[in-house]
Amino acid sequence: MNTETLERDTSRVDLYPSRGDSKAAIVPRKHPCVWADPATQPPVDRSLIEQYERDGFLVLRNVFTPDEVAHLQAELDRLRHQAESLERPEVITEKGSRKVRSIFKVHALSAVFAKLAADERLAGLAAYLLGDDVYLHQSRLNYKPGFHGKEFYWHSDFETWHIEDGMPLPRALSISVSLTDNTPHNGPLLVMPGSHKHYVVCEGETPPDNYQMSLQAQEVGVPSDENLAWLANDSGLVDTAGPAGSVLIFDCNLMHGSNSNITHLPRSNAFFVYNALSNAVQAPFCNQPPRPEFIATRDEITPLVVRRNTADDFRPA
Amino acid sequence: MNTETLERDTSRVDLYPSRGDSKAAIVPRKHPCVWADPATQPPVDRSLIEQYERDGFLVLRNVFTPDEVAHLQAELDRLRHQAESLERPEVITEKGSRKVRSIFKVHALSAVFAKLAADERLAGLAAYLLGDDVYLHQSRLNYKPGFHGKEFYWHSDFETWHIEDGMPLPRALSISVSLTDNTPHNGPLLVMPGSHKHYVVCEGETPPDNYQMSLQAQEVGVPSDENLAWLANDSGLVDTAGPAGSVLIFDCNLMHGSNSNITHLPRSNAFFVYNALSNAVQAPFCNQPPRPEFIATRDEITPLVVRRNTADDFRPA
């Protein structure tokens, strides 16, 4: 475990300070959510782009066909079984159990999920919204098991990516491909629509190797109850449940979380974080070394070559 | 803490064994859910009684008027503030926090909630369904705070009441009066419709003072994953969310639980367990002394005198 701490680089202007000396606060976001040239034809209906800009997220149903979903599910199962016997940092287990919760850097572990990450329905849309070539800041498979799926508390991804990874601007987004049917009760992602327009400054000093804790239960980078109550009353709250094959696209600064899952229905998805190439990570905005490569791409930044896949491309080897 | 253990009374026939030497299993319930004389006129539409018999629960909306709800909410708040400064066993706090989760034996602490417990809309219906005079086996106020409400795992109340309290037969039911709006996402009670017709035998030895643990997170009297999966596939799963003023009636053997609540919306209710007078508790069906009086009435068994209330009856003193 790396316990050295680094000096914060004070020569840089930090446009989104949080933690350290910061006090809990809600400040306006300084940058757009949709970075596309307005003259460019969007890959989906323009009303959906406007909805994304307003709400900070979009749920698209039936993006992947049942055949594609079946192949991706088979690959998901194959990787989970493989992961159960792997003692690798990329494999995250549920607190107090050996059940696989997430597998990180899945685009490097699986040719199938590498092709999915580059699929034009995902990477093409991401490149349009971010107005740039894109690369994968992170990729993972999430398994929220039935009966014992843990909750994940409210947070903005950008707060963490900015402070711990040194991502300069909120010019990134996440895309989640549902590989199981999500219902309101099996722990779907809950979001506060429109919350992406506010930056929620958090309190607390980032501890060494914070990511190891935060992957199981976030304790730093957590908004105050007061700020969350304000945002929830301002924005409301909806779930993003949809059947297998649905796609959820959400801005990096959207406030989101999920309740526990005591139902028998597992919830699995493939999860990709796309960052604009011009927004590549720098040194972290805290006094800690960067998080490891499998959580936040730094050394292996490669622009994605967008591709068109068919169901056969997703067939497990 | 009482650590003495008692010998199980082997002279009695235990019609619903569980824990101890028992292996996890699902067995048929041996007794009816509705005990009313069919010739008696029900206090609600007969189709609702049939629905209750089939599903094991019933949600009735608008049972209490907005005025009544407002008074009950005021009394709820008054008792919570009072409870925060009380170090009494009746007051249960959230694990790892001082926030009040439940206040037990509320019919003895509050004249308002005593009147509510005896209200003909609740106690009258309970007496009809159980075909007997009824008494309060337990009463409590539940506060599921916003942001940090904990989950409550799947269980049948009757399994606990039988084994730990010595309740002979499943001739009891619970009624929950919603005092806040319940949504699908603020941790509403989830139930498996029809599961009350199966008795789920659990494994494990009942430890001393198990109730102190089980009030925060149940660890004994928990069905196996395999049995839960069978029941969930057989029964399905629904939530019982409803606006403030709704009433949920459910059979003592219905499988139920609730997810965590990360939303800003608290979830509060008044909760009464009615038992048939002829089904009064005996010695526990495990080698432990009975649970305390505030959790399970034993010494103070008194048939309820059903009464008709108006909003003024619920006005806090």
C-alpha cells in the first residue's frame, strides 16, 4: 500500500476545488454538458440531446437486440466465474463476502467488451456529446447480486475524478448497458435530474488509497445531508430502471446513487466512462498519488476507434 | 444482559418448529389466514377479504383523513424528540448513529396512539379477520430516516413470534398506518404475495438476547437464499407503497423485508400487531427466556375495546 503523500501543485488553477480546506457548498457548474458543434448532425434525435442537456441523463431502450444481449450475458457470466478464482485488484468483492461486485478494466480482459466499448451506439454518441475524440477513462462490469446487493450512496463521479484523478473539466460521461432487467426494487441507479448543473463541494481530507474503501462504501467525497436535501428538493429523484438491452447515458457530474437489493433479482451492467481526449487526466487535485491504472486510465490513453458491431461480434470466444 | 438458557418444554407439540435442530425447508401452513365466521358481515368489502386471504396482505388508501394524519404526525414528531433524550430500551436507534429508528410499546407511551390502536378501522378489522377478540402483541412507531435508512432483510414475523415469544399459531396480523408518503424508493415494505401459505423453517440456534441484534439487523430466523429464491419465483414481489393515511394489513406469516433508503424522503408509520386472545403467548419454542414485555406482550394481555375515533381524538396533548 502506497502511503506517501504528495504536495498539491499550487501553480495550477483548480476550477472545481473540493475536500481539503473546502467547506460543503453548492456552486454553479462552469462548463457545458453537451460540447457538440451545433452544426453537427446528432446520432440520435435532437430532442434527446436537449433532454440530456436538461436532465443530465438519458435512458434509451432496445439499443441492443436480444441476440446481442444474450451473447454479452454469456461473456459476463464467463468473466464472473473466471474472476471468482482470481486474486486481482481489478476484481472487487462485496463487503464481507467473496461475491464479485465489479470487474474493472474489462476492455483489456475481454475482446467482446472491448468491441462493445467502441460500438458506435456508445462511443459514437459519447464523441458527439463531448465534441471530441474519446478514450476510456474507466470500464467495468457491475454485478449487484440478488438478496445481498449493497447500497451505493449519493455522489458525483466528477468530484472524485477531478480530485483523485486530476480530470480537469466535466467533459466526460458514463454509459451503462443493462444486461439484466432492472426494476424499481433491485437497486437501480437513482438520479437527481438536472443536478449535473451544480457542483457539490465536499468536505474532508482524501486519505491514502481512498479508492480501496470508496469502491465498497464511499466515505470521502460525500455531499452533506443539507446539500443533498437542497438538490433533491430542487431536482426531484427518479430511477433509471429499464429492461436488458437498455442504455443509460449520464453526465459525469450528475448526482446519483442506489439502494440495496434484497430482491432475488440480480442487476448487472457493462459500464464505460468516456472522457474527451482534450480533457485527459493530469496530476490529482489532492495530496495523494494518482489512483491505479485499472481505475483511472493515465498511462494508456488511446482514442477509441468507433466501430459498427453485429451480434456475432459479441459471441464469447 | 440475561444469559441463562432454558430447557425447551418437550411435552408440548410444536406445530411450527424452526431453528435448533431444524433444517432449512418450506412446509405448508397448517392453519387458515382468515378465521372469521363466514356468516359474519365483514367490515370491508368481501372481495378485499378474499384478496387478503389469497395474497396475505391488503393496502387500503385514504383510511385516515388528512386532518387525522396531521395530528398523528404531530404526535409522532413529539415522541421522537422526547425519545432522542431518553435512554430507554423501548427506543431503538439506527446502527452506528443516534437517530431514532423505532419506539416500542407506543400504546403505553401515548394516549393518541393508544386510541389509534383501538380504532375500529384497525382493531375492528383485525378482530374480524382473526375471528376473536384481539390484544396488542406489540406496538411501535417506525422512523426510516431519509439518506441513511437501513435495509431490513426478508423474514416472516410469525417464525420469530412463535420461536422466541411462544405464540402457538399463525392467528395474528400486523397493521401499519403510513404517516408519510411511501414511494417505491424510500424503502417501502416489499412483500411476496401468497408466501403466507408457506412456513419457512430457518436454521441456527437462537442466541441469548437475540432481539437486541435482530431489531437492528436480523441474523437468526433468516430464510436460506435457496428457500427465498423458490418463494420469490413462486410468489413474485411487490411493494406496498401508498400515500400518508394508507393502511397496510398483513398476515403474520407473510415474507417481507425492505431495502435501504438513500432518498431524502423519510418513511414513518405506526405499527400494531394484533393477536387473537385465544392465541396468547406461552413459553418460547426455543431454549431462551421470553423477550421483554415491550417487544412481546405477556404479562399485560388485555383485550382491546374497539372504539370509533374522530380527528380530535388524535390531537396531541
